[in-house]
Amino acid sequence: MSALSAITLSASAEDQTASKDMSPPALFGYMVSQQVGLDQLGFSDEEKAEFLKGFQSGLKGGSMEAIEDQLPQLQQFLQQRAMAAQAKEMAKEKEATQVFIEDLEGNPDVQKDDTGFYYEIIEEGDGDAPTMSDDVVVNYEGSLIDGTVFDSSYDRGEPATFPMGGVIPGFSGGLAKISEGGKVRIYIPSDLGYGDNPPPQSPIPPGAMLIFDAEIVDVVSPDAGE
């Protein structure tokens, strides 16, 4: 059996253990198979076998000219699969979000703003309260409902400064609930966050609810320098 034939196209625990004994070329092939993302694209076992046949054929040489007339068909196929995978992921995320929101609404410490986001005041703070025309200096950590952290000023070692009017509505709305020195946990449904189109290359999935733990370090009014 060749090294390529030994490489399965799904990331099971057995695969990962077996990879420790692979040669460098086999490991490279393994990495390629995982990065292609066939499972995410919904490839069946039969389609994975077809992919492997094409991969092995390509290793034997030849030119792209032989398949140029089939590339539009391939592009359409991959776009359809990507869209279907995104829709499936989005539906899964929104279902999990709905369950999460039901739990939030049963928590007496969590309040709901009229605009639709939820918040829990940890400390109210005793300084200036920010307005939408202010800049704020904030320490924060953003995570998903499964606990995945997608952004953190704490990890960077310094707070972030941004205009209240320059961030997603749920975040600025949550910060408006506290004053300088205060801390708040903000739960932002996707329609007040990034919706179905999160930033490119972001770990945030489409339709995801966002959770921010934030503290206002400073409030900077636009006339502060006058």
C-alpha cells in the first residue's frame, strides 16, 4: 500500500495517532488532505475516493491544459458545496444560539435591552459614562457560546481604544450600561453582531452569537483636548 493510499481523508483520533509514525512525505500528504476540508464541503466517502484518485493522477504529471475546459464545472461544484456547508453551519449555530438564549432569559442576573442584546453588569463603575460620541479605552475578551475565544485585549497585553459609534451595535450598547471602571458581560445575537457575514478568516461562524466580557478603562470625550 502506498503512503497516499494509507492516508484517510477525515481527522479521526486514530488518524492523528497514526501520523506520528509517517514519513515526512506521508505527513505532508496527510496535512494537505486535512487542509482541503473535504468533510466541511460535505464530500461522501465515494467522493473522497474520487478525490484521492485525482490526487494520485496529478502526482504522475501532466498539464492543466487537459482539464481546462472542465474547470468552470469544478468551480460551480465547489461554490455549491461551500454554500451548502455554510448554510448547514449557520442553521446549527442559530439552533444552538436559541437554546443559549432560553437559558439567558431564565437567569435573573441577565437583562435584555430593548434593541435585543443581553447584558449582565458585573461592576457599574464610578467614573464618566460613555456616550455614542465618545472614544473608550476598553479591556475585553470576545468568545462564542462554546467558549472559543476569538479576540482578547488581555492576550495582547493592552486595552483597545475605539469610538463608541465605530463598533457593532450590541457592543457599544452594552458599554453604555456602565461607567468608567465598570465591567459588563454582553451577549450579542448575530443580527446585532456580524450577522451571516463575519470578517474574512475569522473564527466567528455565520449567524454566531457573541459574548464579550468588557471593562471600561477610560472615557475620552471629543472636547477633552480643548
